[in-house]
Amino acid sequence: MRISVSYLYAITKYGYPHSVDDALKAFVEMRQLGFRFIEMEGLGKQNLEEVYNRRKEIRRVLDDCGLHVHNFCVVDPAMTDLDPEIRKPALDRFRMGAEVAAFLDAETLHLASYPPPVEYLQTPPYQLTGGTYRFENVTRLRLPNGFEWQPVWETLVSSVRFCADVAAQYDRIVLMEPRVGEVICSVDSLLRLIEQVDRPNLKANLDTGHFSAQRENTVLSIAKLRGHFANVHVADNNPTDAEHLAIGDGSIDWKEFLLTLHRDGYSGYLGLDLRASDNLVNEYKRSAVRLQELGKELDIPMEI
């Protein structure tokens, strides 16, 4: 298995969204931490366009640092907007993300399902603007007049199918990220989406932090998603909140989780996806060391 760093590192350090210049600084920092495998994101229309326009420069910096981007995420809530006049331009922009992924030799493209279009009485679960990247553990909301769930679901299915077809043109897998508070938040909602989109290159991103926060058993999630996931995000968690803790700081049974992945033949990426913290750098280092120690103990190859 390969230990990587999710883009939450760059978001935590430089804001949500941030500039390509900040991303380039984050690349250097991640390499200095000892990592060679990373994820990258295009954070909304402006940032994605900047990433696309500067993709050659980005590739040069990555190559100079000895870094490989294995997963590229297009972050754009407009891709699931119920208004087709808003949704269509956003989906068209996904093509830029697919081209960036191919240019960077990323194996996968990454999607999210975003919160449903309801009225939040406090901060929504995730925000693309506003600076601080934070998840609210208690969400209060009000359903707008006439709100129906089925159009929300059908729009997501249609949009993900479009993205999968675009990704297939570049011979890429597209991943769906489960996140607490969003349309896709659990193992079973992931499986339902994969079934209804009905595209062979749509896979799940198995996410220990979010699954634990939903009180899913992370070991059982491997069996439920067997054959349907192509990337793994790792963070520890105590299922009283949605915090993404350093490996070993929560309640997840990491030995059994890694052994189960190994027995199932998974040899892909374990993307460290850790929360904002005053000790962020130390927590990434400590988590990587812990995974390597577990790999040695369990006779599971761990590459970093």
C-alpha cells in the first residue's frame, strides 16, 4: 500500500479556496514531510480554471519535487444544482478537471455529492468560501416549501453519470466521496448511487473518518464495498463527531482494517485526511509512522 496525503493538508494550511501559488508551496511542504504521493483539487470555477491554465507549471513543480498526484478532485457544488442552466456549465468545466488529471497522470478523478438544497439554520456542513474549513457536528435545517428528495437524487445520478462518461474518455476512474451531511454519506448510499449510475468506472472512495462518524463499522465497510472502491482515505475518529484525527487517536481498529484490506488484495493508496490542528505537521508525520509500524507488524508493504 502507498501512504499519501489528501488535499485537506493544503486546504487547512492555505484556506478554502486558495491560489495555485499556495498549492505549489504546499507541494514543497508535503515533500519535505517525506511524502511522494499526494492528492490535488480544483476548488470551484476560478481555482479550477487557474489550475488548468497553469497545469504545465504545476507538473514541472511536481516533477522537480518528486511528487505524484494520484487523485484529482473537481470541487464544484454547481455540478449538482437542480437548475440545469447552472448545472450544465459546471459539468462542462469538469472536462477541464479530467484533462488536468490526465496531464498529471492521476489515476482517479474525485467527486462529492454536496449538501441537499435546504435552508440551513446554522453553518452548512461544508463551504467552498468563507476561509475556515470546518464541519458542524450539529446541523439544524428547514425544508423549503415544495422540497422533494427525488429530484435531488435524480440530478446527482445524472451528473455523476455524465462525469463518469467524461472520465472514461480519458481512461480514468471517477470516485465518489462520502461525507457526513451530504447526499452521499454512508456505505449504502454509495452502493445505491453506483448501482443507479451504472458505469463500470464509477467507484467509491472508502473513507474511514466519515464512515466512523456515521457509526459505520470501518472493517465491515470493506466487505460491503468489495469490488466497488478504488481509493481509501484514512483518518481516525471517535463517533461522537466528524473529526478526522491522527491515526491511533480515535476508536478505529486499524490492525483489523489494514489486515482486511490486505486480505482483499488492496495495494492502492491510503490518503491521510486529517483535521485542522495546531500540530498539523506533527500529526501527519505521526500518522505516517504509525501506518508504517503497523505495516511492518502485520507484514503489509507500506510505501511512502
